[in-house]
Amino acid sequence: MYKKLLTQTLIYGIGAIAPRIILFILNPLLIHQIKTDEFAIFTNLYAVISVFNVILSFGFETAYFRFSAEKDNEKKTFNTSFWFLFAMSSIFLILCYIFNQPIADYLGYSETPQYIKWFAIIAFVDNLLVIPFAWLRFHNMPIKYSAVRVVQSIFQALFTAALFFWIPETLSQKMGLSHKVDYPFFSNLITSVLGLILLTPIILKVRFQFVTNLFLRMIKYSYPLMLAGIAFTINENFDKMVQLRFISAEEAGAYGGCYKLAVLMTLFVTAYRMGIEPFFFKQMDKGDATKTYANVTEYFTFFAAVVAMGIIANISWLKIMLIPNHTYWSAIDIIPIIVIANLCFGIYYNFSTWYKVTDRTGVGTLISWIGALINIALNFIALKYYKSIIGSAWATLIAYLIMMLISYLLGQKYYPIPYRMKKMSFFLILLCVFSFLIVRYFNYNFWYSNILFVVFAGILIYSEKDMLLSKLNRKKI
């Protein structure tokens, strides 16, 4: 069971994180070609659109998994979900075109209203693909899922590079691309349309069916997830949304550029989430479900902690390779904080299993908004009164940490799961202590940092040697 889960997680992970990997790989190119103040525009717009993506999808991806798991319900759930998201996306697209200039004026893009149209099309197409992608995951087709994602990602990388290096600037201007910061936006738009073409065989499976009773049940289940999703998006992007109002564009651009190096941890967590969500729902009616949930969460925590430690220990050369413009390095100290914050979010995601399988999604919304409000308040204090980008990073970490603790405590009350909390806590604390030493005393020195990394990994492997040996012996048998 765990072997199948790991295999599917790895395959889904390739597809799920491919777009992020491409953006991660492109990051040095964008940083090299785009000035820090223009990069702030890039970061800000993507932060804003992420909120709308959550609203438009309305939590129906998770709702699709939940209600498709019921006997003879998958086709009805597939059709009903698709047509609801189609309606949501269409309304959004029409409104963005009708009120294009007023929206651009409000968001501070009066001279580039085409950005609003481009992002409206991207959001429209991406939202149409939510259920077809979920269909592939539900039917255990990780290779097809990942193939589409990878093709999209490779195309986006090549097309973006072409716009920067190979397509004549005169031709780009004829396409309406007057600034270099336009290139990644336009490339994203074309890539979204490509995804629509690639998933046409799945979309053609949709029938004109809309089951009202099922839809009402799905809405009741999903709207708290949507609200929780908005809160999560605020936690992830609020700092980048508001920084331009309180600090210089150069500082905001440096923050956004360094933040993307911390995406290495986000890639790992995202890959894990893609494989684990359908798995959790398929396990919920089994007698040993809580034990399974505990084991999976522990394995994730231990392995993710090693990944986080590895990233932090190697910032000295990662920044040279992935953030080649030295003007961005003023924000380098946010990376360890954001990496650990993303680890806490991954653990929180595991702890959130209890309210999803017991249909208490409203609790998840409450927890997420507690985190969001903490994030907003701390960002406001850090940026308005201290002009501190480091404070923004700490706001994200504190918000995720509190969400993680609240979800664990409530989960143990309503759906007890036997986690080994002492050992999990020990490695989280050890990770924080070693990270502090790397930043404060070793100044990211490669050798000293990696000695700590080896020590950290060694302690973890030794503490889990019995489990590892049992797995190895089982394979031999």
C-alpha cells in the first residue's frame, strides 16, 4: 500500500510540480532580464490572481474526490462539477472584459490593462481544467496527468526563452508585448490554452447533466474549503500583495526573487499533496485508517525535515545559481524562514485529514482564517512600522505554526490519530536550532552548514533504524 502511494506520489509530483519547477528554473532568467522594480509587478500580479483561482475553483476538486468515492456517484459528480466551474469561469471572464479598465485602475495597472485580460483568460482556462485533471487523479492515471503537466511546462519554458532571445522584438511588440515583464505573462496564457487542447479527450467525456441535489451537497461541503483556500492563499501571498504599499519596489522585488528559492520546499509539499489527498479518502472507511494516517504523517515529517535542512544548508551556492543578480541578495535571510514555514504547512495539511474525512470542513475554514488574520496583522506591523521584509517572512511562519498546532489539538479531540508527537517535535526543534546556527554564526558557509546537515540526517536515520531495517528485510523476503 505504501509502495503504491509512494510511486503515485512521485509520478503525480512530477506533473504537479513541473509548472513550479519551470518557473523556478526560469527564475534566474527573469531575475537577470527584469529589473527588481518590474519583478515586483510580476510577483504582485501572480499573488492577486492566486486568490481568484481559489474562489473560482470553489473547493470542487476536493469535493469531487469526496463525492465520487460514493458508490455509483462518480459520473454525476464529474458532470455536475464541470458545469458549475464552467459557469463560474465564464461569469468571471465576462466581468473582467466589461470592467477591464476600472479593474486595472483599481489595481494600479492603468497603463497596462491588457494584463487583466490575460489573467482573466488564464483563470478561465485553468479553472475549466480543474475537474479533468481531478478525473485523471481519481482514476489512478498519474502518468497521463503528469504527461500533460510536463508538456505544458516544457512548452512554457521554451516559449518564454524564445520571447527573450529568439523572437524579434518588433514581432513581440506587434503581439502587444511592449515590456520584458510582459513575456512570462503572455507565455503563461498560451500554455493554459495548450492544456485545454491536451485535455480535450477528457472534456469530451462531459455530459449535459447537472444533479441539483448532489450539487447542493457538494456546495455545502466545498464552500468552507474555498474559504479556507482563500485564507491559505492570503498566508502564502499577502506579503507580496501589500509590500509595494509600504516598502520600495526594489525591496519588494528582492523579496519576491528570494522567496522563489524557498519554492524548493513548496515543490516537495505540493508533490506530496497530489498523491495523498485521494489516498486519504479511500482509506477513511478502513479499520486501521488512523494508524495509516499517523504513519504517513510521520514519514512525511521526517523526510521533509531532511529536505528542508538540505535546502538551508546549501543556500550559499543555490543563491549564486538561481539568484544570479546580487541586488536580490538583500533578502536572502527570508529563505530559511519560508522553508520552515512551508514544512509546517505540509504537516498542517496532514493534521487536517480529520476534518476532511469527518465532513467538518467548516473547522478547517476557521483554522485557516485564524492563520490568515495572524499573517495580516503581523505583516501590517512589520511593514508599516518597521519596513521589515524579514518580518513578512516571520509572519508566514508564525501563521502556519499556529494553524498546525490548532489542527492537531482539535483533531485529537474529535478524531484521535496516534502520532508520535515527541519525536516529530524533536526534529522540528533540531531543524530550527541548526538553521539558526547556519544563519547567525556560519553565515551560510557551505562546509559548516553541510556538516550540520549530515549530523541532522544521521540522527534521524539512527532514530528510525528499526523501521528502516524492517522495510529492507520485508523487501528481501
